[in-house]
Amino acid sequence: MGTTDGAVPIPKLTSRSGWRWVIATAMAVVVGGVVVGVTQPENRVYVVTVFPVLFLFFGVLAWFSTWLDPVAGTLVRIRCRAWRTTVRLEPGTSVALVSNRGGTLLLRARPARGRGLHVPVVARTDYVERSQPPALLRQLADAVEQHHAGGARPVAAALRKQAEHLEAGGTVATSPLAGLITSGMLTAAKAGGAGAIGGHLG
């Protein structure tokens, strides 16, 4: 699959304030490295060798895009335009909504073998309060359900409930999924099926 052939981009849930914080932190690290290099000549070799590797590492982590192919039933992550991870939303792949314990609720797709993917669904932090748009939430719900991913029914119900809330003019703060950000995992086993999930999200 090409980068955009039949695929829908999944936005990163970021904000300008968040990016400003990241940039400010990076600049502070650079300044700190310069100070160490100037005032501590014996550590200069570490500054010269370690800092570029460190920035390259974080650059690789940050430079990626995520796509949903609703027809093929796949989630694809492309990192640095070269490395690609593809997860098929099929019966052998389990899906769940999980909190990263850092203010973001993620859609986790974990295949029986190989690497899984985490897609941001709702973010509520000091710097961002955003949800994926209703149309994308419904596409994700349809994809996991139509391709019979494990645990698809409760996850799809939760995503559609979030979409309905936003379409009705509801805020992210009062949305059904916002309350799950710090509550761990939402799965059929834990919530007792779609009906139980509807009760938890009500």
C-alpha cells in the first residue's frame, strides 16, 4: 500500500503549546550540552558523541505517520518515510482501548505475532485536549468490526459513542472516552461485553 493509496491519515493529537514545550526542552538540552562542553573540557568528547545520537534517536521516534486502510483492514505506521509497520485488523489481532497513563487514550491493535500499533484516540494533558474527529472514529469502529478483530464489538461501540457525543456538540472533557484515560484498559472481558461498556460510558 502506498502512503495515501486508499488510506486515511490518523492525526497526532498534539497542540502548538505542546510543540513549543518540546522545542524549548530541546533547546535547553542543547544549551546544557554547550555549557558542559565549555566548562568541562574532560567531558567534551561525551557531549560531541552522545548528544547527536540522542537527538537522532528522538527524531526517529517523532518522525512518523499513521494510516488506516478501511478497505484492506490495516493500520500502517511509516517512520522516517522508510520503516513500515502494518497490522491487519483480523480475528488473530486483538484490539482494545488503553490508557498510556500520561493523558492519552489509545486504540491498541496487537497481532498474534509481530509488533502491534497504538493509535491516539483522545488526549487530555496540560497542553492538549483533543479527540479524533467523529468521522475517523466511525471509520476505526467500522474497520475493526467489519474485519472481525478480536474484541472489536465493545471497542467499536465505545468509538461510536464518542463520535455521537462530539457530533451532538459535546466537549472532549465531558466525552465518554475521556473518563477512561486513567482507568487502564477497556476490553470485552473487563467490561463484560458491549452492553456493559455502554453502561460504563453512559
